[in-house]
Amino acid sequence: AELDQLRSAELALARATDTEQAARQVADHAIELLGARSAVVLVEGVGGTVRVAAGPTLTEDVYGSGSRMRLLDDAGVPCGSIAVSARSDGRAYTARHERILDALAERVSTTVHQLSLLTEVQSERKKLADLIGSSSDGIFSVGSDFRVRSWNPAMERITGVSPEAAMGEHVTESFR
């Protein structure tokens, strides 16, 4: 059952589309998998600072006696932590629980790294689109099938062909 829960956590993390969603998933799964009363996940530097708490974190100290914490990293650079309170049944964490927490921290670190890469790519794409869109030079691109993939406003001024009409057409159709 624990292996299935860990797989479920891994799948949920893989589907995360942002850092907050990933942090929420790992906090909820940490409580479920470890029997903790509460959990806090902190991620910094990937789209700002995200702090997600699950369980009764106002009454349960995730940094107190009996709690456990793991650091998160983004390709070797520390970027946050996951902390869980003492177990709800009062028993100590076992070596198996420690391995589960290690696995969760590793999975969320991988997800955070992927999300940071995605954020970088999206930022660079936006910069490139802004640059091409604001250029006074006509710029267009074609795929390996010679169909138009991009067409900036200057191309419309030069050719009289709108981006909507050019996109997806064979390049020769746009220059008649």
C-alpha cells in the first residue's frame, strides 16, 4: 500500500504545473505516507517564494521534537525544505519512514528543477516573441515542411499578408 501511495505521490508531482501545486501535493502526501500530523513545504527562488502548510500547523510544530526535515535542491542548489511534525500515533519515525521522506524530497526536488527550467524557457520565449513582434524588420519562420510558423507585424506591412493568413500556409503562398 505504501508503494502505491508513493507512486501516487510521484504521479501527482509529475502533473504539477507550478511550484505551489507541487508543494501542496508533497505536503499532503507526506502526511498520508508518514502518519505526520502536519507538514510544511517551502520552495524559494523558483517563481518566488512558496510556503504550503498541510494539517494543523498552528498547533503542531513541524520543527519541534520528533519532527523531521529534508532540504530540497534545484540541480544541486538549495531551494527549500519539507518538514513534517511528529507522527500522529506518537511513535518515532522508523528507517523506512526516513527513506520515504528522502524519496519525497528527491521527487519534489526533481519536479522543482523541471518547473524552474520550464519557467526559464517560458521567459526566454516571451522575450523572443516581444523582440520579433516589435522589430521593424520583417521576420518569419518556416518549419521543415516549408509551412509558415511565425510572421511578425513588419512582414504584414511589407507583404500585405496578415499573420492569420500566412500561418500554416506553404511559404510560397505568402509571397505571391
